[in-house]
Amino acid sequence: MKMFLKLIYVFPALVILLPLNGMADSNWQKVLVDDGITVYTRPVEGCSLDEFKGVTVVQAPMHTCLAVLRDVPSQPQWMGDCVDAKVLKTFNKNHIVAYNIIQLPWPLSKRDLQVDTKFIIEDDRVVVAMSVYPEIIEPVTEKYVRITDFRATCILKKTGEETTSVTYINRVNPMAPVPAAIATRFLKKNPVTTLRGFKRMVVHERYR
């Protein structure tokens, strides 16, 4: 019986992690290296924006990096194009629903989305799996275009006592056609801005 219960607990994590292993090196094209951050992109069928992946090494232990990711209200301080963030619902410490408002490049209007966020904690790795939370908690308004097609993953991997590898993968459907020039600028800027900002946040004493 104990083994059965253990399998029930582990199975959801496997469902999330298996696709990540399968897609880890599939069709990615390196497009930028900047400030120790490497950016890759790949096309996504039915989406006007490519999926992007940003990879870097942060000079901070893994628990510090995790503390920054758990601090949802601080996201506008470091996350590219995020202008507001809050927690809408808490199921438990490792499962929350967050709310983000995103500033897309002109002439696109602001977007908002409800983010179903799950933290999968291992000894030397943390996976944060994010997708759209379908039940409406934050009312839809005319001020923003509500994003209903989104997935992202942040992978923290311990590389030393004071260093952590960070991989950030994001695929978002902007819910409208995006001109090629704007798409290219966004895909290069967002992961660099996000990971550069993340590096700034981990030095704060409150996360240590």
C-alpha cells in the first residue's frame, strides 16, 4: 500500500519531466550569446512567436535561486516584460496560481495571464513547470488581452556549493499576429533581460 501511494505522488512529476527530457535538444537554434547568457529559439506550429530557451550559470546556491522564484510579487523587478505580478491561489508550498501582466512591444497591447505554477524539488535539481490556469480567478477586462496558450519551464541545477545552472524555456501565444521584426527583437531581448535580472536578484540578503 505504501508503494502504491508513493507511485501516486511521483507520477505527476514524471508526467511533467518526461517531455522536458525528450525535447531538451530538439531543433534548437542558437541565436545570441550575451553577458554569459546563451539564447536558443525554435518554431512552434500555430504560434506567431518562436519558443525560446535561455541558459546561464548564476553565482548563488540553488536554494537562493529557488527563493527568488517563489517570490512572485518581485517578478516585475527582474522578469522581462512583466509589469505586475501577484499570487491568486495557493494549493500548497509547491503549487500556486500566479497572475502576470505583460508589456509586449508596440504596437501590441498589454497581455495578462493566470499561471499554474508547480515546483518539483529534487536533491540537486528544481523544475518549475508553468502553464495557463483555466479557471478564471482574476476577472477578464478590456484593458488587457488574456493569454490562454502558454507554457514555460525553469530548471535549476546545482553545479557547485555557490553556483547554479539556470535554464528558462518559454512558449507563449500572443493571441495575435506579430510582425517578424518585433518577434525577433522580443525573442532575443526577453530571455537575456530575464536571466540578467535574475542574477541581480540572487545577491539580495533576503534570499540567502
